[in-house]
Amino acid sequence: MFSKMDLSFYQSRLLLQLDEQRRRDLFCDCHILVEGKMFMAHRNVLFASSGYFKMFLSQSCRDVGQPSTVTFDVFSADTFTAIIDYMYSGRLPLSGQNVIEVMSAASYLQMTDVISVCKEFIKSSLDINEKERDNLFSLSGGEPAHQPRDYVQNNVAWGGNNCASIRSDSDISGCRGGAGAWNPYGPYPVTSNLSSNPCDRPTSQRASERHHEAPQLPITTCCPEERVQGHKISETDSTTKVNNIPDDEYIQDEAGMDCWTVTRRKEMVKSSDKNKATKAEQLYATMPTIMGIAETCGKDASSSMRFKCPFCTHMVKRKADLKRHLRCHTGERPYPCQACGKRFTRLEHVRSHYRTIHEAGKPVCRRCKKHVTEETGQVVQDGTRRFRLCTDCLAEFGVDSFPIEVDDDDDDDDDDPTIVLSGDEDKELPWSQHDRVQQPKAKLEKDTLYNLIIHEVDDSDEDIKPVLY
DNA sequence: CTGGGGATGGGGCCC
DNA sequence: AGGGCCCCATCCCCA
């Protein structure tokens, strides 16, 4: 009869033995050629660690008497070194320089546990998910049923060349896609087809994930890169960052595995709130060029599609497009609206938002939808929102004869008179209700006041500068 | 319940 | 490579 401790010790020792055999090229029955470098490995380990090898070995290499040879040219030898080291040790050497390529390789090799660790690494580096992490920490006193505590402590590699380890059998089986497996990106379990089903989430989250709902294919039929389920980090979580943890804080647990204490991680989260943009830039700067994956997988994608997203199946022609695309995964929203604070992934989206919401850019009466000109309508300001009303609609509400006030600080060339809503909260423009929905509650209460005053305000293009946090 | 419209987000691609 | 434009899909709210 084995205790869990005995079993764990036995498994660790067995893995060490296998790793020793690999390094001595003993009983290796699979050769992997990467960038001209030959790696020796055991089919059993490859089969157990990688969905790609599971497919490859089960379908193509039935002759156990002959060594199998696999050639990869879609990632570097260094990257595969990290991958195979992980296969034989459960420890993943991640750094800001290799995390993207390791994740791409893991995507290709269908190693979802490695992908999860890489995601967590990136997330931690960018610190774009404080709420979820706080939730994670808060659970450390009473862990979720599908989240082993040692995973919390060991599975996340922080900045530098730390190792991310997945130790326990439950961790590995979970990350491999067992029912109820813990998804490090949130409370949604990783299902057998690697999908944290967006349909199980609020629609507000699904809205930003719609482009990344990877096909839920059975493992035996899909292309390796289709195995990756991109997981969007929610907009509301994009608030803080975590700096690299200095080496002197690096500790080891009783089993000799590198780890951080949950307490220390909490401290790091609280104490760090800068360099997020730098982290993102470092990430982008080290983004590898993954070429030829489309052809390798036999897909019908154009050969000109050279850059593959490490989070999902999307491929683009330009690195810049991939950088832009990655924001939908990282949750990075570097462009805030100067008027309302709402953040966007692109500057053009901020401008579009500003024009439509704060600038009354559309020459259409908000109420009757008729086209209005400067002569036939006026701009109405409701909080930070501005829209146009025709003279008829204004007259209907008795606001056609209000005095015009001119802003003293109006230093642009905008001469549009604007009606500002303020005052009596019992009155409210019915057609402006819809627009208030998206405003903060405190602001709404203020904006529901109704007392029209016509004055001139800045209606020009504001110089909106991206602000990185 | 449904269709319409506004707001938003993302991809492709040109400059 | 970044900025910007165009287009389209989706979500949400309202009538």
C-alpha cells in the first residue's frame, strides 16, 4: 500500500531516471532534429507529454523496432531544449526572451500545460490581471477544488530565468485537459478540447473573445496549432503589473523545487505598478518569427501568412499586425479616452469613440434621426456625452431660447454652441437614456440632472495621446 | 420576441 | 513599423 508521498517520490525518481537515460542516450527510440541539432528521447515520454507526439507516434511510427525521427523547423533548438527539459523534469525554464517562442512551440506540440505556464508568465509580466490574481491569492487559504496549492506556488515563473514547475500528478493531468482542470487564467476549467468555453461566460466577456473561439476539435483530428485556445484577459482586469522578483527573494521549497510563496507574491503585486509598457515592449521585441507553420500543418492558409499568434490559430502577414492582434489576448489597452477614461486597444478606436460619444460628430438629431446642420440643430452636452438635436426637438422641450455661454478656456476654433445638461434630475431627455448605460454609476447620477444651458464648448479634435500604464 | 441602430472590436491593407 | 482607413462581426439596448 502506497501513501501519496511514496508515490510522488517514486514518480520523481522515475522521471529522474528517464532523464538520465535520455542524457546518456540509453534506450532512446525517437530522434528529434531541430535546426540541425539532434535530440534523443523516449517515445513513451514524448507520447505522454505532447499531443503532437501522441498523434505522430500512434499514427506514423507503429514499428517499435525502428527509431523514429522527427524534424522540426518551426522553432529553435534552444526552444526545444526547454521543451524537452520540461518533459523530463516538469520544470520549464522561462524568460522574457524565450516565453513567446516556447509557447509557440508548445502550441505546435500540443502541450497545453506548458502553454498555460507561458500564459501565466506573460500575464504576470504584464500584470494585466490583478483581479483574477487577487482572487487566486485569496483562494490560497481555501484553494479551489481543481487548483492544487503547489501549482499556485510553483507553476508561475516570474521575471528572469526562473523555472516554472508543474509538479504534482494532479497538475499535469489537469493541464492535459482533464475535466475540471484548473485554468490559470481564471475560474473556467480547461476542458478536454482545451476550450474555456466563452459561452459559459457573461456576454460582455464573450464580446471581446469572439475572434478567438478556437474550433473545438477532437484531439485526434485537429492540426497542432488548432489546439491552442486563446484566452482573453478581461478589460476590467487590465489594471496593474508585477515587476520581476529579485533573485534574493527566490526560494526553494522542501522538495527542492523553485517556488515563490503566495505571501511574497501578494507583496510583489501590491508594491509594483509600473513598467507595464516596458514589459509589453520587451515581449513584443522578443517575439519570434514563426514561419511555415501553415504549410507544415497542411492547412490551406496562404504561404504569405508568416506570423502566427501564440495564443490562437490566427496568422498575419506582418509583425505589427501580430503585435496589434496580441492586445486582444493580453488585454493591453494603452489608449484611454481623455474624456471618460474608457480604454481602447487602438488609437483609432479612441478617436472614433471620442467623435461619436464626446464630440457629437454625427450631423444627425439624436431624437428624430434627421440630418441637422449648424443652422437646423445644436450640440447638446450630457455629462461627457455630446450629441446633436434639431431645432424642432429642442423646441419641443422648450430649450430653443436659452442663452449661449462661451467657455473661457475655449482655445480652439470650434464655434458650435452647445447645450449643457445639468440641474433638475426629475427631467431627463428620453433619447439620451441609452447612452448613459455605459457610464459609471456615479457619473450617471450626476448626468441625469436636467437643466439645459447653451454655451460654447470645445468641439475640436483633442490631442489624444496614448498613455501606457 | 424580434428587428434596427449605435457602439465597439478586430482584420486587412494602404500610406 | 506605425498610423490610419475601411470593412465587417458582434453585442447591447430599445422600440
